[in-house]
Amino acid sequence: MPYFDGLSDRYEQLCRPHSDIISKKIAQKIEQGIGRGVRGEKDYCTILIIGSDIVKFVRSVSTRKYFSAQTRKQIDIGLSIANVAKEDLKDDESPFNIVASLINQSLGRDEAWKAYYTTEMNSVTAQTEDSKIYEKLVAERDIEKMYMQGDYSKACDAMQKFIDEWCKDDPSDRGWYLQQLARYLYKIRKDQSNEVQKAAFKLNPQLLKPREGVTYTKISYINENRTKRIKDYLSRFRDYEELKLSIDATLDNLSFGMESEKFEAALKEIGELLGFISQRPDKEIRKGPDNLWCGVDDQYFVFECKTEVNESRAEIYKEEAGQMNTHCAWFEQEYGKDARFYPFMIIPTKTLSYYANFTHDVCIMRKGKLRQFKRNIKNFINNLSPYKLTDISDETLQRLITLHKLDVNHIQAEYSEPYFHKTK
């Protein structure tokens, strides 16, 4: 998956990953990469697209529209021959042999392959370019120009109009532009600027935290139905294939060695998939644990994620234990000492340093347990394939949740192990 080099682009991608502008930039980078394979009319090559994040991007209905018609057709050809190859795969045959065979057909200039490819590419029709992204960029540029020229009031009015016109559907995108408005307002009305930044941060916690006025909102499962929350999550997707692409990409990010931002975002997403009310307090208010899930009967999971730790690390350091203790204390302060919660530390080692202590009975999730958790989530998703996502019954969902050990009790018992306190 392409990534941005510049700090400004990387920050924008972090804050508004699903915006049209970011998706268009990523699509252009992918097309440029594909184009590197050939230079002239008679050149030919095969291209392998690997990694669940880029596969999701090129196949998903919501993002494939940003590619040219020619690239979309090439992707469709690849998917079509892959499906045919899957059907021809024998039980004892390696899938890699099939891939190698397809590559050799192309590179060996197989006549049947050439004829098929030519026929398919000749069927591509000219597409009408969508000018909305261009119009949006022009409007942004004009507003920024007003600000740069010192016409702050005019820039503020224009940005508010821009937000009302262009940012109706995506809260994170609306937050992004409200932050731009707060930046403009800061030159002329600082108090109002902070209020606007508060509104922006509430819509999109990836943005800059305002100077004051941000308070923590407690979560509770009173009058909530877990299976309804799961169905609400599933309804975001057009079909099962879209759901599977998304979950595969999320689970790839839920791995040791992954940067903390991606891991914690993936853990929040998995919490929502499983019907929990899911938060990232440390991200949202710069205080509290990395992740917090609330489930039925107001049972909570508190997660401290140490996934960037070297996998050969021998022990949990005193500072890390101190962080876990602080976050447990934060939870009890916010929710009361009677609230039931399970503190998890996701880290490659279960050995606690001689110099450290936990104040609570902390559960350790190491690589093997994380792998088992991910495998059961995948199996849960695979079992949804026969159903129409909008028609799955509560009974079916509950049965599958229990079958794959994804209920509260199993999560607490199956995917963790006790820590070992090192003696001197």
C-alpha cells in the first residue's frame, strides 16, 4: 500500500483516511506503480498485488471508483482468472503452482491469454470524469488564499459555507475543515476559535486537542443489545465480500510489530465488530488506557498495547507496569471501584520485572493468544458467508459468537495468561 512521505500529507491521511482527496491520491500512486512495469507499447509484465490493505483498496466499491477505467478492467481480469484458477485447484496442489502457471502464461505470451486480454481491454469504454474533487480543491485553494492575504473574516465566512456545502456525510471530514476554520478564527476571535476546535475534536479525535473544554464521556451498556450492535456494524457493508476485505485488513493491523496507531485503531474496530461499545481514551482525551471496551452487564476490558516492543524482550519493565496501574486507577476513578473490568496488557512477554508490581490481576496477551483470537474472529466472519448481512437473526449471531469463543467470558479466559513475577 503506498504511503505519503511528507508530514503534512501523512497527518492529513491520519485525520481523514476515507476522504475523496486522500483516496484519489492513493489511487494515483497505485496506478503510477502499476505503470512502472511497462515503458513502451510492446512491453509486457505481470504485477502481483499483495497485502490485505491494498487488496481491500483496489477491490472495494467505495475506493475502486478512483482508478481509471483501464486499471479497473485490469483488476477485474486478474480477479476473474484468479477465480477460475481457484476452481481448478486440486486438493493436493499448492496454490503457488497455480499462480506461477498464470504468470508463465502471460510472460510466455500464450496466444489464448493474449487474445483474452486484448478482447477484455478493447471492451473498456471512455469514462466521464467526476469534477467534484477538482471543484472541492479549487474552493479550498481560494479560501486559503483569502487567509494568506490577511482577509480573515472573509476566509472564515467562506470556510463555513464550504463546510455546509461539502461536509454533510462524513463526521471526520467535517471535523477536519472545522479545524481549518478554527485556525482562521484564531487570528480574529480566539475564544470562538477554541469553541470551534472543541467541536472539531469531538467529531474527529485524531485532530489537535483544544486548550480547554474537553471532558471524558463515560460509556455504559444499559439498555443495549449486543447482537443489535453487531448487526448495525455489519450493515455498513454492501455485501459479505466487502465485509471480509475490511476485516482481513483490520486483522493484519492487529499484529505485533505494527505501529501503535494502526494496532489500537484495529482493536477499536474489532471491538465494534463484536458488539462492544469501543473507545480509545488515550487518543480521545490524552488520558486513560489505549483501548476500552464495554460489554453486556457493564463488564469492561481495559487494554494497554505494547505491540512495538521487541519480540525477544525478556520482561515487562517497571515503567510499563506503572502505566497499567495508572490506567486501572483512572478506570476506577471514572467508573467506580465496583465496576467489573478485566485489565489486559498486549505484550510479547509475560514475565514481570522484579522491580515492578501490578496493583490489579492483569491478563497478558502474547503472540500465540493474539493469533488464536484473530483466528476465531476470521472463523466467525467466514461463517457469515451464507447469510445476507441485513437478515441475520439474533439467534444466529449469538450462536456464532459463542461457538467461536467471542463472548465476554471466553475473551477473558481464552486469550490471556497470568503474568509471572520475576524473583531476584
